[in-house]
Amino acid sequence: MLLAICANVSYAALGGRPAELGPRQVPDKTTRMSVGSVTYARVERKLDSGTVVREFLDDAGTVFAVAWSGPFLPDLKEILGKHFDALAQEATKARGRPSRVVVKSNDVVIVSGGHMGAFSGKAWVPAKLPAGFDPASIDEGK
């Protein structure tokens, strides 16, 4: 299921620049947020499929976290960039188990799950989180 979206895309996404997610009818919504004295941006994109993707960017424009929710999985290879392989590997191991895949390493944390019509997930790069940023605040659909 998760492996089926493995398109050949060269965008950096998580840990790099924001992903190119194709045409959208609704403009992106950017919200400036802060944790203590550190500011960051949350960019929300509603894809034509109805799925919402939220990217969290530091002041340099680097994506340090991402979340998604909706009726279809977004292009996870594009969103996760170089971290997609860790998810694909874990999804292969999890075959036959519940539809939730979790990757936890020093490099990346990814939680993805759902079923037809209701997918959600989030991912972050621990080393790139702004000081004081709580990963629990990475919403999956709020």
C-alpha cells in the first residue's frame, strides 16, 4: 500500500526545501508561529485529492516536520524525500500487521497509518526541530 506511491521525484522535502505537490485549487495557507524566541512557519496545502499536507519550516526555509491527513495518501516519496526509504523498509517488515507504520531513529521519526478514505501521518527530523518545539504539536488533521 505505502510502496505503491513510490514515484521518481527529486524534491528534497523533509530536511530540505518544501515539496512540490502539484496543482491545487485552494491557495497555500501560511501561518507564522513561535516557540519562545524561535519563529517558524506552518504551510498548509489542500491537494486536489482532498488531502491536507502541513509543512513546518524554520527561518531558513528548511522543512523540519510534516503532517498529512485525508482520503488519499499524498506522494510520500516527495514529502519525505531521502527519509522515504526508511518508511518503505518498515512498511515491508510490517506486512500483515495493522495499517500503522512507525519509524524511530536518530535521523527521523515517521508515523503513518490509516485505511482507504482516511489516511494520516506525521514525520520530523529530531536534529532540525527548533529549540523548545514539541513534536506532539505536529497535528495530523487539526
